[in-house]
Amino acid sequence: MIQRLRVRYAKRGRLRFTSHRDISRAVERAVRRAGIPVAFSAGFTPHPKISYAGAAATGVASEAEYLEIGLTETRDPARVRADLDAALPSGLDIVDVVPVGTGRAGDAPVRPGAFTDRLQASEWRIRLDGVSRSDAAAAVAAFMAADDIEVERLTKKGRRRFDVRAAVHALETSPGEPSGDRSHGQDRRAAGVADAPCAILRMVVRHCTPAVRPDDILTGLRLVADLAPPSPPLVTRLAQGPLDADTGGLADPLDPDREPVRDGAGDGAGPAGDPRPGEAASVDAVSA
Amino acid sequence: MPVQSIFPRLEPLLPRVQKPIQYVGGELNSQVKDWDEAEVRWALMYPDAYEVGLPNQGVQILYEILNERDGVLAERTYSVWPDMEAVMRENGIPQFTVDAHRPVAAFDVFGVSFSTELGYTNLLTALDLAGIPLESADRTDEHPIVLAGGHAAFNPEPIADFLDAAVLGDGEEIALAITEVVREWKAEGSPGGRDELLLRLASSGGVYVPRFYDVSYLPDGRIQRVAPARPGVPWRVEKHTVMDLDQWPYPKKPLVPLAETVHERFSVEIFRGCTRGCRFCQAGMITRPVRERSITTIGEMVDQGLRESGFQEVGLLSLSSADHSEIGDVAKGLADRYEGTNTSLSLPSTRVDAFNITLANEFSRGGRRSGLTFAPEGGSERMRKVINKMVTEDDLIRTVTTAYENGWRQVKLYFMCGLPTEEDEDVLAIADMAKRVIRAGREATGRRDIRCTVSIGGFVPKPHTPFQWAAQCDHETVDRRLRALKDALRGDREYGRAIGLRYHDGQPSIVEGLLSRGDRRVGRVIRAVWEDGGRFDGWSEHFSYERWTACAAEVFAGEPVDLDWYTVREREEVEVLPWDHLDAGLDREWLWQDWRDAVDGTEVEDCRWTPCYDCGVCPTMGTEIQIGPTGRRLLPLSVV
Ligand code: B12
Ligand code: SF4
């Protein structure tokens, strides 16, 4: 393996119904179609070296999912972004590609799991059709006022009760549909549902065990304030990353990979993973 | 009239159903054409779950060919699972296409592909959900023409009342021809309505329109005759045969689903037809003659298909793939070309006698040697003579020994139970064969980890085969023989643990038998079963034998026929069979002679290699065998 690329991708619109397995198959095929020289594991049944950091549940849209690909040759991340995106069905979209610093001589090897450690929390948006903004706001206030809210859910280890309040870093109702949002909503608007009441929640939730998922929060809202949306909520993960203590928001988890590498990048070269058109990527520097 | 997508209404309901991804479409290489620009619109259906139906080549080919034409639009639809059916009924959502989520009832033609009869109840679900009257007689000009194709359409009589039309054989050319008829008729302002359109289709000679044929019965229940009910309608409807497969290199852009399906590979049909003459094999009989794709076309199709799909596996598909006249060069050429690219090749449907180890080695080059599959079909030499599967036990042992020597550890053997003239000992012979296989493997390799899996299914006599006259074996006998086989294997201390046995019980085969050789009267049973909740009969978890027997008993009460009459009854030469007016090209006398030869254990040769044995197909259909070798080689393309 010569180069490792970290990829941020989105799952949008009707493709939010893909499961994690569906996505991994689609990515493997897209990698082949795009002619990206992916590395394979050794052994009887070689697998392409593609690994995933978590994954939004089936039915949940996301603007910020992450995977990592190992390549046998160095490739320009910007081209990989474009080629891979073109090879995937639209709705599975490649947002960002950054090379992983493989470390220079003398550096400690990159710790496995280090990247997932950066994904401390997720920012979610939940669209609740048929729920008025004031009902939602009241429920949110009750939720935030509580010290702990126990919900019950079937986990892999059986039925479990756990607190959902502590993991919630922020929760608020947000005004209307943000403009330019491509993730979903078009279809319903077309159906004329847009005139009906609709509340939007935004929240930042820490990753913990057992995972507190958006539907757990909705369960919590039902417990504290009887909030019961009449139709299934539309959930979108907007971001994942390290919690920024100052702003309360999330930083881009790919930023550390973008840091200019020792002398290689030289003056004026942009972040390694994100060359603007006409700009040379600093791939060589990174993988040297 | 603009046709609206039902997706906005469907979307909020999707979180309530299993595997919602199967209903959203958006597969790679799928297309959505403009509704209003199209003059003729097809909805194509594979009447099984998406995971089974999507990979179906027949539907993919027609979808692509139709969409390539200007003014023609084709979309796909599949059977929805019962959970989705309930949600759709509750919310008034009609059967929809996955491409643009348009209601199926809005299309001109609703083409349904039947590779198995067990999809019949699913047809009724789709029609009902679509809001199309179940019976052809109740439809109006508003409704699409409901058209069946695929192998099961060679006897569409059990579903005749639900169909407007059926097509026998290869669909490429006839689908386009039908499109032209519909286009013209629409352009003329749809004169004479639905009836006139069907008449135009029927009088072309290549489309069967059941309502234009009257069936009369004898007092004892047998058919008296089937005759055209209208002037201009032919007495017999012929099957279609595409003669130059190199001219039809489809699919060019295989559909690549997001959802997981049963067949995750790119398949190329390397030839159509099979003249081995296995007497149980309907596919072999109805797809004659053999027509090969040339090595160069195969090479180009594989290259293009892989590039378009990103699949990691190529399947070379046909009824007996090792029989292609240049299979060795095809295999070597492809193995060379894709060496080191982690692309695997597979060769389904290999016959024991055609197997050669060089070929198998090419296919598994650089990869795993997981398992090899052979289909002796009959356990005893005598049984194999009856079914004309010309392979001796020594052949088989030689073949598997070579395979084990070459590194394979696992061999799968396919058999059938309940074949004509079968006795208990013929089935028990399977156990002896399996033990010999293990013994040979252990001797050849000196290892103990040699395995063999015996897979066995119930035999169902099919129309247009020499066994169309045969009595189907009752399910009690089939089950008894299978139990005896199981005991013989399990009880064996030396070999028992090395041999796996997979089998299905006999009851579903009886229902398949009813649907395969049924006539129009069986339609009422299908309807009764469907009304009683029958769905997905090909799935053991949904299939209910009791429901089928109860409905059959109810429907046939007071009639001279019953379930047994259709299944376990042997027919005589003079009996009019429900499909006699549907012409697969096979000469009836030749089939009858072959049936008598079967009972006597006389074999026939393969007409591909030895002189024609006069099955009648070529002269009747104006076709001929098309095989290589072309002598050409595959160019080693560089893969990126
Ligand atoms: C690949 C394959 C499978 C795959 C994929 C199935 C799929 N979704 O397509 C799997 C492994 C899943 C499978 C399963 C089964 N299969 Co299978 N399968 C095949 C195989 C090898 C190739 C099929 C194929 O793609 N043919 C090529 C396409 C292009 O042909 P086609 O579908 O017939 O379509 C053409 C025409 O029929 C026509 N046409 C088809 N539909 C329509 C519709 C309209 C409107 C029109 C106008 C024309 C038209 O036009 C097409 C182009 O010319 C065949 C053997 C063979 N070589 O044919 C067996 C075969 C079709 N299978 C068979 C059987 C029995 C089964 C099973 C029932 C096995 C079992 N007991 O479980 C299941 C049934 C699955 C199901 N529920 O449908 C039998 C069918 C028996 C028969 N009629 O004689 C065959 C012939 C094998 C055999 N020799 O016995 N199968
Ligand atoms: S007529 Fe003769 S040559 Fe043609 S398919 Fe039949 S046996 Fe073969």
C-alpha cells in the first residue's frame, strides 16, 4: 500500500435507504469502475482495502460519512474525488478526499483507530413533518431541563435502558428548511406537504456507548413532552468531528490531515487534500 | 396526460418496510426517459422479489433494447414483499415502476417475464395493486396489454385468463415488433380499441392471444380441441429465435443495484440453446437450436460489461457452458486478460463429460478452489439412460478424482428424485455414488478433508419435453425415497460425515407440476389461492401446500379433473395437450418416440456433434445450428 486516502461522502435523498452493506458494495464497484488502484488484502479471498468509520443507519441521510481507501499507486486526491463521485450513483456523493500522512522516517506510525477518535460527536438535523414549531420548542425545552432521560431500546446485547440526556451537547429547534439543502425534502415538498406544519431540530450528540441515536432522542422527547410525530422523521447527519469546546460546534475531522507537511508543500500550496482547480496537489510531498 | 411519480407518497412510508432500498430504483445504468416524448411505453416485470428479479438477464436485455429506441420507454417493476403490499393497500399506492415510480396501469404494455410457474400468484398481486382487472375480459382501453414471456410462457394456459397475450422464445426482436404494432395502432387513433390491437398482434403469427382461442373439453375432462375463435388468427403460434447473437450483444450496460441481490456478477450468455437432449430439460428443448456467440463478441461484452458495472465476477452463462466450441480459448483469453485484477470467472452449468481440468484451472487461476458442481441428475446408470444424461459413473469418478488432485476439496452433485420409471434403488444409488466420490478423493489426495454435497430436487414433467406425457411421481413416494437416501448417507460411519445432503420435500413440486402442465381450468385455482393470501410460492416460508390442495379441491369439485389428474396421471399419445397449439418447433412424433425410447432406456446423440436426429426444430422454424470455431483469439485488452 502506497497511499491512503480519507474520504468524506454523503448519502442523500432516496439513497438514504441504502444500508451500510449496500454502500460498501457500491463503493467497491465504483472504485473498480473509476480505475482507482485499490490495494487488496492478502489471503484466499482478497478484499479491497476500504474501511469505514461508523455509518449512519439505513434510512438516515448524511452529509458526513467517512471511509479510507488504500492504494497501490499514488493518485491525485482531487481526481479521485471526481472519478469516484462520477462512478457512484447520484445520491452517494463524494464530498472530500484527503491523503493520510503515512509518516516520515522516524515518525511514530499512525495509530490505528486514531481517525475514529476524532469523530467525537455528530451534528444531526431532524425534520418532523406534521409537528408545529411551538410544540417542538416546548419539547426541546423540557428535554434540556431534565437531568437524565432514560429510554429503552433493543441493542445487540438485548433490551437496554440508558440515559440519553447526558450525550446531548446541544439541542434546539431551527427555523425552517435551510436553503440549498440537497439532502432531502424535495419529494415531499413536491407532494404539497410543505404547507403542513413542520419543525426542524438540530442537535449535537456525543458518540458514546451505547450509542445515542437520533431516534433515541425522539423517544426522549416523547417521554418528556409527549412529542409524537405523525409521520416518520427525516434524519440527516450534518457533520461528525471533534467537539470544539469554544464554539460548541464540530471541527472538520479531516483538517489534521490537511496540515502542510514539512518543507515539501512549499509556499502557497493549498491543503493537501483540497487543491483548487488549476492548483497542483501536494500529493507527492505527502506520500514521499 | 402527464403521469405523476408516486414517490412523494411512497417515501414517508419506506421506513416502515423491510429493505426499503429495493423500492427506490436509481441503479447504475438505469434510465428515466421523458414520459410525454414516448409513443410506446413498456413496464417490464420480473414477478419475484427485487433481489431475485433485478439480476434477471431477460428483463435487463429488453429494458435496454427498448430504451435504446427513440419514442420508446421502458421501466421496471418487481414483486413487493407482503409488508410493502400491506402498506400500499393501506395508503392507496398502486404497483409502481422503480425507475420513475410511475403507476404500472399508465403504461401501454405490461410485460411480465416468467422463468418459473411459481410466479403466477405474484402476477395477480401486481395486477391487483396496479388497479388492472385480474381477468383480461374485464379490461378496457384504459388498461395496458398484459403480456407474458420467458420459459414458462411456453404453456401460459393456466394464466390465460389473466393475460392479454404471450410470447414464446427469444424476446429481442418480437418486443420491438410488438412496439411497432402498438405505435402504429396508437398513431391511427387506436381504432377498434383493445380488441383490434390484440387482433393485430395475434394475426402477426408471433403473439399468442388466449382469448382468440376456444378450448373445448371431453366429458372425461381431457381437452377436445383448441381452435381459433376468429378469422385471421393462426392455428398455431410459433416461438421466436434470434439467429445471430453477435448482432444482439446485450446487456451492454448491466444494471448495478444498490441492494444486495442473488446474483452479484456480470453474466454473458455465451450461447443459447442446448442439444444435449436431456429429456427432463424444458430449457434445452425449447431453446433449440444451439447458437453461439463468437469468442470475439464474448470478449468485447465482458470488457464492456465490467467497465460499465464495476463487478468483480464474470459468469459465462448458457445451458451447458463447457460445450461452447471455443470455450478453452475463451477461458484462457479471459484468465490472461484479467490476471492480477482480482476479477474472478465462473462457469455455471457444467456437464461432467464436458468438464476438463485445464478449463477449471483457467477459471480458478490465482483464486480459490472452493467447489465444483456437477449434475449427473440420476443416481443409477439406468436412470441416466432414461433421462438421456449420458455420463457413466466411471466418467464421474475420473472427473472428480482429477478435480481433487488439482486442489479442489469440495464437489457438489445435483440429482433429481421422482423421475419416470424410477425405483427406490435408483435413488439409493446416489448414496453409493457419493461414497465412491469421497473414497476416490481420499485416495487421490491422501487427505481426509474431502467433501461432497448431494443436492436433490423433485422432478416436474414439463411441456414440450419427451416427459410431457409422463406421470409425475407423488410427493409421498418422493419423500420416502429422500428419507431412505438420507438414512443411507447419515448411517454410514466411514463416509457419512463427509457427505452433505440438501433436499426439498416433494409437495411444492406437485404444485409446480399442476402449474406447468395445467390448462385454462387451473386459472381458477390460482385465483382462489391468491385470494386466500397465496404469495411468493417459490419461497418455502410463504408457500402453503395445504392452501393449494384445498383450493384445487374446491375449484374442481364436481368436475372430472383434480390435482392428481393434472400431476400424477400419465397421458396417452392421442390426448390433446393444453400447449399443442403453441409451437416450440419440436416435432410431436419425435418427442413421443423419445418418450418411448426413454422408457426403454435408449439414448440419443447430441445433434451439435453428430448428424441431426430430426427433432424438427430447424426445418419448422427455419433455423440452423450456429457454432464455431471461428479460430479467432481474444485480444489481451489492457484493463485500467
Ligand atoms: C442465471 C440463472 C438463475 C439465477 C438468476 C435468476 C434470475 N433472476 O435471472 C438464479 C441462480 C437466481 C436462478 C434461480 C432459479 N432458476 Co435459474 N437459471 C439461470 C440461467 C443459468 C440463466 C438465465 C438467463 O439469464 N438466461 C438468459 C436470458 C436472456 O433468457 P430469458 O430470461 O429466458 O429471457 C429471454 C426470453 O425468455 C424472452 N423473455 C423473457 N421474459 C420476457 C418477457 C416478455 C414480455 C417478452 C416479450 C420476452 C421475454 O426474452 C429474453 C431475451 O431473449 C438459466 C439457464 C439458461 N441458460 O437459460 C437457469 C434456469 C432459467 N433456471 C431454472 C430454474 C429451475 C431456476 C429455479 C426455479 C431453481 C430453483 N429450484 O430454485 C430458480 C428460480 C428463481 C426465480 N424465483 O425466478 C431453469 C428454468 C426451468 C425451465 N423453464 O426449464 C433454467 C432454464 C435452468 C435449467 N436448465 O433448468 N437461476
Ligand atoms: S432439427 Fe436436428 S439439427 Fe435442428 S435442433 Fe433439432 S436435432 Fe438439432
